[in-house]
Amino acid sequence: MNKFQVLIVEDDPPIRNLISTTLKTHDYKYLLAKNGEEALLQASTYSPDVVFLDLGLPDIDGVEIIKKIREWSNMPIIVISARSEDEDKIEALDSGADDYLTKPFSVEELLARLRVMQRRIALLKSDDEKGEKSVYTNGKLKIDYAAGCAYKGDEELRLTPIEYKLLCLLAQNTGKVLTHKYITQKIWGSAWDSNVASLRVFMATLRKKLEDGDEAVSYIQTHIGIGYRMIKN
């Protein structure tokens, strides 16, 4: 049995059964929650590796669940929702979700996104074991790779896990234009159109956090139709 554990938060029995059966077939451990209250209890009690979260829960809206979990944990959260409007995706991602999958979804895509999370977690653990102490600086921006934190001046930036990973990827390639395909392959492990759409949302929120209150300084340059570049300040 795969030791990787997934918390499934879904109030629709057929979808909940589909996801749980898929995970069981591929030897993943899983927990089930039918509403927000159960989700928070399971998340705090068992600290799952990944959360699959529906937004339309009967008691607590999924976005509020994301915000509450982010108060104490950076566990990856993959939203699985029928809400397909950009506003809904932006709200969920900006609240701390790591990925957004729209219903109906394919089992293959669900598993692929889960594998991406597994690789990301393994990479972070590997970096921790290496004890990397390097620090990146660019003007007022500082990234402490060992601590997994980013700062602008003396203030720590409140970044989601995806935003932090994007920032590190851009920083490690300062001055280079990274294409949409390259970035999505590195972050999500694929170049699906949905990932490119999510990338635009994450880049917008990341840029806002980097440049908030300091409009004269630009860190991320958009190359329309191509990708993004970290500018040296």
C-alpha cells in the first residue's frame, strides 16, 4: 500500500466513490469527509499529504476551508469543483489552493495531478535533507531557500506553495524568458490548457504581492503569448 495519504472532501456520493475507488485501485491511502466540519477535523487529526476539496459543501464553503487550513498548514490542496468561472478559480487559488480541477474530470488527469504533488513533496524533503543554505537576492526581494520563505525588505511575503515554487523557478532563471509550457511542466508536470490558465492566475497574484505598494519596481515581466521573465533589479 502506498503510504501517500489523500483526504477526499466531497458531499456527492458518486463522485466521492469514484475518487476513492480510483485511489484504492492505485494503492493510495485515503480519508473521507462529507462536509467542511469533517474535513477540518480529518485534516487536523491526520495531516494528510494532499487534500481533494469540493467547494460546494453543505455546511462550510470550500474557500473558507482553504483559508482555515492555511492558518496552520501548507498541505497541498487540489480543488475539484463544478464551478468553472474564472472568478471562482481566482478566489480559490488566491486563498491558498495549489491546483484547480473542474468537474467533470478524467481519472487520468486526477492521478497525474496527484503524482505532481508527490514529486513536489519528495523534492521539498530532498532539499530539506541537503540542508541548502543559499539565499537569493534581487533588489528588495530575498528568498531563503533553506527556510522556504521569501521577503520583500524586512517583510515576509505570504505566498501559497505554488506561488513560492513559481518565484523560485523564475529566480533561478533570472533574465531568461521561461515559456508557458516550460513553467507548467516544471510546476504541474504537464502543459494542459487548464494549467496555463491557472498559471496566469498565479502569476497575477504573485506579481501583486511582489509589487504591492512599490509600483515603480517590477520583478516579473510578461512576454505576451510566450511566457514570463524575472527582471534583475
